[in-house]
Amino acid sequence: MKILLLVSAFNGLTQRAWCALRQAGHDVTVELAPVYETPEELTAKVYASAPEIILCPFLKHKVPEDVWRKWPTIIIHPGPIGDRGPSSLDYAIMEGNRQWGVTALSAVDEMDAGPVWASRIFPMPSEPIAKATLYNSAVADAAMSCIEEVIEKAADPQFAPIPQEEMPQPVPHVGTRPLIRRAERVFDWENSAVEIVRRIRAADSSPGVRTSIDGQTVHVYDAAVGERRGRRVPPGTIVGRGDDAIAVATGDNLVWIGAVRRPTDCGGDGIKLPATMIFNDPSIPELPVPEGLRQTSYVREGDVGFLTIRTYNGAMSTAQCARIASSLKEALNQDTKALVVTGTPAFFSNGVHLNVIEAAEDPSAEAWDNIHAINELCSALVSCTDQLTISAFSANAGAGGVMFGLSADVVLARDGVVLNPYYDIGLYGSELHTFTLPRRVSPPTATKLLTEKLPVNTDQAATIGLVDAVGPREWNEFREWLSRMANAYVSPQRYDETMATKLQVMDNTRPASYYEAHELSEMAKDIFDNRSGFDASRADFVYKRPARQTPPQIAQHRWRLSGLS
């Protein structure tokens, strides 16, 4: 089937759909709606692509009437049947709904009002969940299930979507609701910590919640409840810091804030940054960070150690890499046989922290420091001779984050994860990728991945050898599977064979520093000489400037997995 993905951005869900549809044998083209200044321009482009069906897994723009009247055009709406409006997930989290859903419906003149092709309902977590985490987990899973059903029904000439008015509403109170305005998100630091965290998580990772801390107007993100310690202080007072986060007193407890943005209308630069970069008073005491924001945690199970890394939105700054490196080296020094390095259900890693680099007084120097810091993590895994190292992609990963995972001896992944194993922001790339990527997939395939610059899902990654095995999608099942896999690798015979192979490969290859030196010589030209437009590409990313065109590799793409070897 000839399918057009009409979207506002080629985000994680769109990439997941694109990979799955192509894998199923469909001819898939992507068009980014923001590229076109008028509905007429967009309509002309859709007519030129001549699809059989249009899917919109992530679309904030209105579909032109000339498009939806000519072709079946299905919107994937992140709300249950009957829910309408642009703030569906925000309301679901703020109001503490016990269940929510996703609906696939036809585009019509009124937003989200079309007849239904498919729908799914899922339970909401008992604790408030960050909007981005909800979107990338339960919403994305439900959306993919809906898309699969839509494609099946589209092949049936007898099928007709059902008007919403004729269908039951599994979440009874939903209806048409407007965009949540800034004033509706506001809280008072006198409020309970639980209520404040709920409001922040409902606006994470965009637009955040506007508030005042230490006399500064900021937007806050990445929140968790903490326990009050010591004497009572006025609500809104910063009482502690740890990792990248600050602790702020509330009416009954503490709220930890991991990220902060100073808005441009209040004299700020508008860049979302680690909270301790904005509130960096060294007199603020260090306090234990709550588990929800802790950047590393280590657990031992017999002969296997598990190091979990938490990155916010996948970005790893120089300072965070240093903290992770300390935990990683400590874990590698244990008397375990294997170390598993994994992430959270929401994020694994996307490499260096572009926001921190952009905000630095000297962005080039910060970028240089950041790439050296993440290289230290990769080198620690590649050069380890005392343990078998296992990485597990728990969530989507890109660029240096993928290469960090590939630095391990064994690479595992959770089903539904999408990997972007390439660099696409004006950087040659480092993270020892010139050694680890060809080692896993062969030099020709490595070159194709780096130059084609296309995402791969876990099935494709396993087929070409990018990962060794794929585990369940459900989080608890994945954790149990990961534990079983790790313990299987340390069984006596398998462990001895795997370690022998590992040491033999290390004896027959150049040291990691050889590859790093080559990569850094190229990176220096990109970072300091701006050879490939890193400065402008970085700024476009940080300030969320709209794309100027749909990338040609996804707009007119005929690449097939069978072409890789």
C-alpha cells in the first residue's frame, strides 16, 4: 500500500510507525506540514505523492479539505473516543484520570470530530506521570496498535468508519476542551508537593509551568516529590541541590526540579537547562536526590551488576557524563562477572547536551568538553577486561547515545525502541563509533547507516546485527527478561567462551584511543571551524525552529533492509 505520513515532526512515534510500515512491505513517504506556508502548497505536495491512504500519527496542523475529501486521512488522537482538543494528555494527568486512550479517526473540518477507525484504552499510572513519558510509552504503544488495525481495515473495501456519536465513551466525562492556558497551570508553593508535581508533569516537556524561584521567573520541568529535612522554611525557598536538580520547599514537603527555562519575555535566553545551572549558589547544601530524579543507580544480583542511567530527554551534559563515569567505573571495579548498563522506560541517551552547549559562554569549548566526557564512558566499556559488559536500550536512542550502547560487548534492546545510529547536526561524530559500529554490522552496513541517516526499529536492528536480542515491550517483563539474559551470559561455559572471544578481539585490534584520536581530529573541524554548519543546526534544535524542508531521505525513500549486509 502507498502510505503518506503527514506529520508536524518526524518524532519518535512517527519514526516507529515509519519503520513498522516499511517493514510490513508498504511504500511509505513522509511530508512535514510546517514546511509549507499555505494549505495550497501542502495540498499540491500531497497530490504529487498520490497516496492510497494518509496517516497522521503526530499532526498539530489542520489537514486541508481538498486532501481529506480525496483520500482517507486518519488522525491518531492521544485521547479516548469523544475527547477533542490539543491538550488531551495535559488534562488526563492534571485531573488524575484512571484510564485514558488513543483514537484513530478520519480528518474532517472540525478537529478530532471525525468517525472512528480504531481505538484503544489503557490504565493510567497511579502516580502522576510526565507527559512526555506517557506519550512515549502507553500512548505510543496504543497508537501503533491502532495504526495496525487501520491498515487492515483500509484494505477492506466494505469497511466504513463509525461516527463517534454512535460509539460508547469508555471515559465518560471527556468532550471538547480548549488549549490549556498558562494561568490554568499555575500553582502556589504553598500547595502540596504532590499537587505541584502533578501540574509540572502535565506540562513536561512542553511548555513547562511558569513560576518564581529565588526572585526569578522561570518555567520548571522534571519534578519529583522529596522529603522535607531540617527546619521549616518559607515555601518557594531553595533548600538543597543534588545532581542537576534543586529542592524547593512547599506547603507540606519538598519538590525537586531537574530542569529550568528562563523565558525570553523576562530577560532570559529561553533555553531549557539543568536547574543547577540557573540556580548555582554553592552555599546551597547537597541533599540526597529522590529516586525519580537520581541520575545513576546500581543494584547487584549475584554475579551481575545493573547500572541504570537516567537522562532527561536523553541529553548528557559534561557534568552529568562525569557523574555517570564515576558510577560506571565504580561498577566496573566490583567483583561481578558482568555489568548491565541500561536506561529508564522514557529515555536511554541521545548523546551530548545541545542546550547546555548553546547556553555556554564558549559553545565550542563546551562541546569539546562534552564530547570528551561522553567518550570517557564509551572507552570505559570498550576497554574493560575484567567483566563482560552488556548494554540494554530501554528506550529510544540517537547519535552518540546509540554509539555509547554499542560500546558494550553484548547489546540488547526493548521491543518498540527506535534507534537513530547516525549523526545529523553538523558533526562527524565520536563515541568510538568508527570502531564499534563496523564491528557489529560490517563496514559497508556501517557506512550505509551513517550516510543514509535513517532510523531502525529493534527488529531491523536485530536482523543486521546492531543488537543481539530483543526483549518484551512491557516494562516489568523487560526487566525480568534482562535479568534472565544477563544471568545466562554469566553461566560458566557461556561466560568463558564470550570472554575469550572478547579478549581475542581486543588483542587483534588497535586501542580505543586510536579511533578516538581520528574521530576527534574530524570533530575539531566541526566544533571549532564550523565546517558542516554545527552552530546553525544546534541553534535550530535548541530554539525549536521549524524545518525548512522534509528531509529527502524520508520524503522520497526507496531504501530496503534487504540492501544491507
